[in-house]
Amino acid sequence: MLIDTVRSYIALRRAAGFGMVSVEPLLVDFAHYAHARGEVVVRADTAIAWASRGRSPERRETLIRAVAVFARHARAEDPRHEIPPGDLLGRYYRRPTPFIFSAEQLRRLLEAARRLGPPGSLRPHTYETLFALLAVTGLRVSEALALRREDLTRDGLHIRKTKFQKSRLVPLHRTVASALERYLDRRRVVGGEADRVFVGADGRPLRYKIVWYTFARLVRAIGLAARGQPQPHVHSLRHTFAVRALESRPESRLSVARHQVALMTYLGHSHLESTYWYLQSTPLLLHDIADACEAVGVGGGL
């Protein structure tokens, strides 16, 4: 049955380090849909009919591509499987223009976090420390919220298996390590000896949804959520870190490639192309690219 092939595929991908949390229910639903039509292998027309039920172009693209990737795997063992064209229903996804914080904007954000109430509570210290940590390390929000006290080591932050089931060590500047220790001293009053680093007023681990809401509230309060402009999200802090790290590289275009590989490892990216995207996010980096193109145009070469 096709569902057995799907389950085998999911198990193999997870063993290779992929979470498959969002893909698994899609493929299971497709397998049941195909089974209802009396099919035991992937048929392109069935995949198209199933994906066409998506409510939006973006959703239909997600569905057809999930089946196409699965079908390529299944076809390696059984050539009866057909691979549906991944772009048949259109490619509608466009990466939004990122918001890159300036140093002044970051300062205003942290000041606004410091003014959060209620007075005398841990809350302002929690959000100021959390947002500052994201800005200076480029951690994913989920990684920061999952930090445990034992993850703060002399060599840096031990980021345990998160996205792509990878672990890594993130070195910290001594000032960042000191700020974390000061926060933990305050946090012990509320959270006691709780294992998590970042906790709420009840001493329980801080929730992602609440962090996202608080961040959105702060950027509105300091006037950064203007209509028609790139919107800052909490993930923008990670993006800002990556861009500024590339901008601060040694003044040589040849050093960018080496710096990109180091940055990919530091950020925990699975593929280098994920880090390449940051090159298009800042005028300073694009200026270097434009200079290189101009040199080629006038015969100067690279």
C-alpha cells in the first residue's frame, strides 16, 4: 500500500535528521486519497487533483511539491511511481523583503523592553536579555527559549538538537556571558532553580507565541511597523546579525566565501544557499557586488 511507502520514507528522512513535522500529515493524507481511488503507487494526475484542493496558490504549490519530492524517492525502488511536475500549479512563493535593524533601532527596542511592566517584575529583564541575545548571537527564537542553565558553558552556548537535528556551540563575548549571568541572578528569585533560562512570571518556560506578541507590541510602540515598509519580526534579529556579520568581514571579496561557510556553521544552517540569501539584504554588500560587475564590464576582471 502507498501508506506503507510513505511511512518508510518518513522514517528514513527522520533518521537522516529531518523533522518532517509539517510534511508527514500531507503525505499521509495524499496516501489515503490515492488509496480511495484504488491506487498503490503515485500517479501524476492523482497528485495534481489532490493538490488542486488547496485553498490558495501557495498552499497548492506546497502540496504538489511535497508529493513530487516523495515520488522521486519512491521511484528509485519502484519505477511505476510517477513524478508530478512541481511547478504545474505555479510558483507563487516570494521571500519577503527582510527588515534589518540599525544600531539605533536596536537600542530603542531594548529600551522599550526595559520599560515593560509590571514595575519590579522580572518581565522587562527577561525580554531585554532575550532580544539582546538574539541580536548578538543570531540564535533562532526556539533555540533561545529551549536554553537550559547547563547549556551556558565556559566555551559558549551549547545549542542542542533543534532544526535539522543538529547541535552546535555558539561562542559568546564576555560581556554577553556576564549579562546572561546577571539575568540568571534575577531570574532565580522568580524561577528558583528551574532548568530553563528564560521563564515567565509564573516561573514556567517562556512561550514562543507570547514572545512574538511582545516583540510586535514593542516595535509598534517605537514606530517601526509602518505600512508599506518591510515589517520587523522577531526573526529579523537573527537576520540582522547575519547581515552585520557579513558586512564586518575583512575588506576583501575573496574573504566572503570563507566567511559564509563559517557563518553557515554558526547559524546552524543545513545548506549554504540559506546563508547566501543574506547577501542581497544590505546596500553595503550589494555595493561590493556592483563594483565587481563594473570591473568586469570595463575589462578590469575580478
